[in-house]
Amino acid sequence: MLPVVETDEEWDAVVPDERLMRAGAEDLCVRLGLAGEPLTRFSEGSQPVYAVGDDLVLKLFPTAAAQDGVTEGRVLTHLDGRLPVPTPRVRDFGPYENGWQYVLMSRLHGENLAHAWRRLSRADHERLVTDIGDTLAVLHSLDSAPLTDAVGPGDWGAFLDRRRAAAVEQQRRKGLPAHWLEQIPDFLASVTLPRDPRPSLLHTEVMRQHFFVAPDGPRLTGMFDFEPAMIGDRAYDFVGVGLFVTGGDPHLMARLTQAYGHAFPPADLLAYTLLHVYSNLTWYLRELQAPAKGSLPALAEAWFATA
């Protein structure tokens, strides 16, 4: 029902085509015993995702992202009921047609934290970052060994080597100005990151957009989007924390890391920011306040220091 999607061009032609995608989602629902359930496509997210009735969500992964579907299905199954915050409960996952994968899961309810953040009070922010710190502490303490056959990267040191080799060119493609680009090699060389850390299960995109909150108070009601999960150094998860949860606020970072039980050197977190799979320093500089002194060490302090 759904065609092979292996290239960017095929992705751009197929995934936004709601007529084609809906036909595939409806066909899959029939196969899953959900014929006739109303389907509502969510507008956000990189993958095609549908609400199935009021209580289920169907997430589809094109051929090019099939491994992400396997990762999310396995990780959510592993996490079921084990975090302080609810995560989607997997009802079924597996292959569909032409290399596509799917995950059928329970629907989380609440308001997206990214949407709610501005209207919440400072006290609400403090409460929520404390809860996120508690959640990450539990996530990183779980035994990740049962997932090593499905969740990468495997050799963390080799992963760091690959990311270092690609770091400058990745930022150049994103439009980073030359005075920042020229600092990257020396900055990365100055930071010693563990090549064989204690393995932790990582979300890798810890951001307000991936949490739900109760509409009637500062309480987390869900954490989701585990498709880019990895196993590696726990500090890697604090890239998203500093950029997209605490937003360069040292007081909030202090609250979160106190709840987590550990704070990381700002230079380490900026190094991981540059090495992150989805790193885009140009975007971060646009979204967050940059120090007047345009140096990477100063940027590390501005974004990742604790009060």
C-alpha cells in the first residue's frame, strides 16, 4: 500500500501526501483489528503519526527510517511503567510493507510542555525541571543490556571519532559563520570525553516538545519520541536539557541537575552539542542568547553552567 521511501526525494513526495499516507494507515489499521476507527494525523513530528480513536497512536516509519521504528518499539517496551513519568505503552510494533515499520501505542494526554511553558510561572518551571531531572536519573539507571541488539551506536569511542571528523563540515552546511567554525577543532581537542562510559539508555532529544503536562497544574503527564534513543554517555542527554529545557538558565539547570544527582562540566556539554547527531549551532545561536565574547568556552558557560 505504501511505496518504498529510501531517498530524500521519495520522502518529500510520499510522507506529506495525506491521501497516500491515510490509505496506508487505514490499511494497516484493518490488519491490526482497528478497522473503522477514526484517524487524525498529528501536524507535528518528522514521522507520519495518527491518533487512532481517543486512546491509541499509530506511528509510521518510512523505509529510510525503519530502524528508528524498531528502536522506538523496543525501547518503549523496555520502559513500560519504569519511569516516574508515563511513556506510551506499546500495543504492537513491527514491519508493514516495502520496508516500512510501525508502532501502535497508547496515547498520552496533556498539553505539550513547549506550548505551555510561557504561561507557566517560575515556580512551575522549577517544579517541572525537578521532575525532568528525577526522570532522567531513573532512565539512565536502567539496565540497557537487553537493548544492545537494537539500539546503537555500540562502540561509543568510535561514534565520537566519527562525529569529530564530521563536526566542522556539519556546522558549515548549517551556515555557521567562519569565526565559530575555526574554533571547533581546538575546542574539541581541549575536552576529554569518555570513550568507554558506563552505558546509559539515552533519549537524546530531551526537550520541552517531548513532554506533556497536566492542563490544571505543573505536573508531567508524559514523555515520548524515543525513536532516536541511543546507549552511551549520560552527559549526551544534557545537550537537549541545556538548550531546550532550561534554555541557558543557570538556576533552572542547577535545579534539574540537583534532582538528577550530578552536574556536568559545561565544556563537556558544549562538546557533545557539537558532536550531537542533529547538531545545528547556527540555530541554537539564533534561539538562545550568545555571550558578547564570541568564544566556545564562553558559550559553554552561558548555556550549560549552573547557578
